[in-house]
Amino acid sequence: MHTGDHNLLEVIRSSGLQVEAVHGDAPGPTVDTAWRAMAGFNVEPVASFPLRGDLTGAHRLWLEHARRLDVIAADGSFLVTAVVTGSSGTGWVHVRLTADADVSQLVDDQGRIEFIARSLSGHRICGITAEEYDYWVVGMALPHRGAAAAER
């Protein structure tokens, strides 16, 4: 039987991303924190495209915004998570872009693109999520780790 970690790593590898290591959630922000931020009530997409139809431009569109938001390091590395059954405890996976990478392959059990990329510093995210009729490319800054501790 495959574990959630194995399933997540297989989905990531099948997208053409090179897996460097399982990073986990520490130090944060955690995967849960990032998903809550992406699903926030006031969240607006930086770009969108139809849920049904040709997805050939999805990778290019995401990559453009992820680079603009400094989610991807100079060497092409970042952290990623995707909606894969059983993977909720895995945390972030450290990956690197390859010439064959295509994030439109990071799909959930329903065949919908659902993932978040996070900068190595943890301060920025850019992902794709399926909404009612469209995919949304969502990018934003997350609170700094030290900011949450200072507020306590």
C-alpha cells in the first residue's frame, strides 16, 4: 500500500518537477496556513483561466506570476504541496524546475489542478486552485515567522 508521502511525491515527479527533499512544515508557515490564506474570503486571483478547456498555457501563466512574486529561487527551487489523498501530514516538498516541468499536472483526485508553491524563505506563495468556473492563480505574501511571535 502506498503512503500519502509516496502519492504526493509521485504526483510531483509526474509533473516534471525534480524532488530534492521532503521539507515538512517546520519552520512554517505550514501547508495548512497557506491553504487557509489561499481560500480567504477577500482573496482575488492575480490571473484566471477557464476550468474546462485547453490547459497548455497554465504552466506558463503560473510561472510568470510565481517569478514576479519571487516564489522561485534563482536556481529554480521552491517548496510545493498539492491536493493528494493521504498527504496532509507530509508538509512541503523541496523541488526544482526542470525543462519538462508542467504544473498543470499537479491534479487532485477529480483531475483538477490544485497546488501551492512557497518561496524557500516561507514569505510568499503562488498556486493554482479550482473555483466554480475558473482556475485561479493566487499569489500573496504570508506573515513573517517573527511577526506572529511578536504579536503574542
